[in-house]
Amino acid sequence: MKNLFYTLTLLIGLVTLFSSCKKDSDNPNPESPLPKSQEFNVKITANETYMFDLGIFGDEEGASISRQATHFSISTVERDNNSGKIIYKYTPATNFVGTDEVQIKSERGSDGASPNTNITYTTIKFTIIN
């Protein structure tokens, strides 16, 4: 009877220990939130220039292309120094018709002394028609 009691006590203790040690979230660093993502589907005509306004960014903040488009003649991220706005510009390759895609990484939330904490990945899926 004592062995059964000890076995049950040990089993309950192990279950309690393992359940209390599980991860609280999938984020390995709770101080830094997981990146957000957003997706846009855009239809443009061949040779048309498309501009996407990413918004206003502070001096320590910015945006960059994290996955470049494949069929482009222009695919850039540009900052307007007067307004602080960042604009993504895309022009498909000359006479290209089909689909293309770009991913832009935006970083905000810096206080000037620490890294940006608000990371967003914006995916733009282009359908280019005649």
C-alpha cells in the first residue's frame, strides 16, 4: 500500500513539474513582440509605376526590401526627408505581364537608444495585365 501511495505521489509531482515548465508562448523573447505581417493584392497594367505609402517614420526607424520582386525595372524603398514618409515604388520589367511579389520590412518603435520593437512585414502581390 505504501508503494502505491509513493508511486501516485511521485506521478502527480512529475505531472505538476512538467506542466509548470512548459513555454508560456512561442515567442522566445517576450520583451520583443513577434513581427506582424500584412498582405496586399494589387492589379496594375504593364509598364505602370505603382507606389505604396508605408507611412511616416522617425529618424531611427525605417523600411527595407526583405524579399525582392523578380520581374521589375524599378523596385525601391525611398524616404521623403521633408515629411518622413517612406514610399515603395514598383515598375514591372518592360512589357512584363504576369505575377510578381515583394516583401518589405518596416521597423518602428525606437527611442533612439534601443532597437526598433515594432516590426511589420508587408507583402505586395502584383498582377500585371496588358
